[in-house]
Amino acid sequence: MGEKSNGISSENLKTLLELVKSTRFGSITLVIQDGVVVQIERNEKMRLK
């Protein structure tokens, strides 16, 4: 795994940034245990007109 900085690896940080860029409406949640990110959840909303 990549280098850790504040509980998140560089690989997971890249994944998080890609999720932020690709999510139009919704939320991203980090699940943290003992100061380390162990899970990333994305909830995306679909806007209907």
C-alpha cells in the first residue's frame, strides 16, 4: 500500500479525489477506525426533472 499521511494512503487519497470529481450530487463518507480510514462510501443522488 502507499505511504500513509494522517491515516489515509496515497492510493486511497487518489480514489477519494476521483470520487469527488465524479460525484455530481450526493455525499462521500469516510469510515475511520483508530485514526485510519478503513472504508469510503459514496451515495449519489439522481435528479429527476
